[in-house]
Amino acid sequence: MNPISILLLGFAMSTDAFAAAIGKGAAMARPRLGQAMRAGLIFGVIEAITPVIGWLLGKSASRYIEAWDHWAAFGLLLALGLHMIWNGVKPESDEPVDVAKKHGFVALALTGLSTSIDALAVGVGLAFVDVPIAEVAVVIGLCTFSMVTLGVMLGRVLGAMVGKRAEMIGGVILIGVGVVILYEHLSR
């Protein structure tokens, strides 16, 4: 993977966290920059750790599927991308939203963990290609920190309208990264 692919992957992985941060920011009463940076740090650290865990899991299985590893990476990224696009286009739930939700560490960490499951799966896919996982994890963490901090601050203004579109864009980027991985492997 080239540096541009790694950066795009970092931003793709942060879009669902960005969407969640917009929702958090919309639910908070006038979020301050410190609160937004705290949320960004929590999300960023979690989002940086999960692809490493996935990569370790994938590395343990990679020797068994080396002949078709590029297809596995492509398939995982395609499935995750399509799932993110689906989440962006499906209708909203009619359940009432509790605006008075807590925004403490545990609530933020659980939200961060739920938005980082895709990064875990991407980590598994990246184990099948030659990728500097530490560099990728740092980029994903920094992108997520930035996007979540921005998302919380924009949440009061933008609301859920942008969140859905951000997730769809992230899905398209994931599919694109999968296509690049497949292309790079098949063109050797």
C-alpha cells in the first residue's frame, strides 16, 4: 500500500466514528473544544488498537491462505464498504432518542469500540498484504482523533444529515482501497 492508500484508509476508518461524533455533538449542550478533543482521543486510541488486533489474528491465519490472500483482503473491504454504504442509505429508526444521554468515558469508549469493529476486520484483511501495520494504526488513530474532534464540534450545527453521507463516503473509500490492493497484487 502506498502512503495515499494508507491515508485514505485512515479517513475511511474514521467516517463511522465521525458520524457518531456528530450525533454526540448534536446531543451535547454546546460542546467545548476540550470535550471534543477528549472524545477524539478516546475514539482515536480505540480505533488505532483494533486494526492491530485484527492484523495479529489475520497473521496467524495468513500462512494457510497465502494463495488467495489478496482476494480475502478485497472481500473483507468490499463487504465492510457495502455495509457502511447500506448504513448510510437505510431509513432512520423511529425509536425516540434520549437527548440526556451521558457522555462519560464509558459511553464514549463503548461508542468508539462499536465504530471500530470495521477497523478490526480491516486489520485482518491487511494481514494478508505487505503493510506496515504500526504506521497504518497510527494514521487511523490520528485520522479518527481529528474527525471525531471535528464531528463533535460540528454536531450542533450539522446534526445527523452529514453523518449518513460521511458513512457512505467511507464505504466507497473502503471499496476503493480493496480494489487497489487487488489490482496491485494481480498486476505483479
